[in-house]
Amino acid sequence: MEPPRRSVLETARARKAMPADSVPPLVIEPPVVQVAIDVLTIDAALRIGEAACQAGADWLEAGTPLITFEGVRAIGALAQAFPGKPVLADFKMMDGVAKYVLETARQGGRIATICSVASDASLRAAVAAGRECGVRIISDLYAAPDGPRRAREVIALGVDSAYIHYGADQRNEDPHHDPLLFLNECRGLGAPIGVGTFSVEDGVRAVQGGADIVVIGVPLIQASDPAAELREYVVRAREAWHARQP
């Protein structure tokens, strides 16, 4: 008689690198500058990661394209190469989420993303898995029909942060849309609010408008000197943060 097969979730739990209590959950301390490493190879990701560290960025994001093309090992590659920087796994989870959260921990990542348009059940499962293994859960508001309302809902479900995200395809179709459009309505919800940005000026405006976390990737990571471009972003964002403090 064959032994019972493990479920995917049981297998993921067995693959965890360390117990949850061996790595304390990441403390989110604004202002946070996150660099979205949306490239297709680990080699390119490591080059951008080095530039981001030189610039003084706080978090490194293993972007969705990177994870899709290179697999979860890309998370581990960044975590091992830059042990002083928390690595965010931008899975944009939708269903069957616990295994992705547990694998984030196994790879050395500290944060994972779930789409806000996922079911409440999936959001609860992601939060529970995150608490089990010490991974922070961020909900991406991309394509939410009512961003401010869904931000309130996902925060009530226990996520650690919500991100306002105007996507690449949306921007290509309407480059004049303001990516910060409903930032003011998401302030004071009891969790840090992040904003995806496309320029230094976007980052400054986001921080001035109340963002706790600002995310930058393309086009700055495609610059001829990404470290210099990212350094300006980091410096200006932090200046805006300090200027807004009472």
C-alpha cells in the first residue's frame, strides 16, 4: 500500500529553512524605499541589487517577471547576495497562497505580496501563513475597483501593508493618469501605505502625500547609471519624509 501523498502545503511546510521564531518578523519603519527588480535574469537582478544597495535603498523586490522567468531561487539569490536588505517576493498571489508565503521564508525573503482582488479567504490564508513563518504580507491594490475601500478591507483582514499600484500596461495606455490618485483616502487606516512610482518626482509627491513606502523600478533601473538615479530618488524621498514630520 502506497504511503499517503503530501499535500502541496505540507510539502512547502517541510521545506521551510528554519522555524518562524528563529527570524523575528520584519519591523516596517517608514520611510521605506523599495527597489522593484523587474528584470528577467538573476545576473541582471544582482547587478540592480548592487546598485540599489549603493544608493541606500531599504528593501529589494524580487519582481514578478524575475520570479516568473527564474523561479523562486531568484528570491534566495537576492537574500544571499544582500543579507542586510529585506527581500520582498512579488508573487502577486491569488489562490493557494500559503505555499508561496512559506517558500518566501525558506528562500530567505521577508515579505510577500498578494493581490487585493484575491478572495478574503486567500487573504486570511496568506496572513495566517505569514504569521506562521515570520513573513510580512502586503496587499497590492492593482485593479481593485474601489481602491480605498479595498485597502480598508484588506487591512482589516490583517495584512501588514497595502500598496497603491498603477500598472505598466495602464500607464502605457494612459501615461497622464496620476498614480497617486487615491493616496489621501488611504491615510490613517492603521497600516503603512505604499505607492508604486515611476520617477523621482512621483516618489517625492508620494511621501509628501502620506506614503510610508515608495516603490521604484522601471525606468530608473534601466538608466545608464542606475545607482546614481536611485541615489537621487532615495535622498529626495527621505528629505520629503523629514520635511513632513512635525
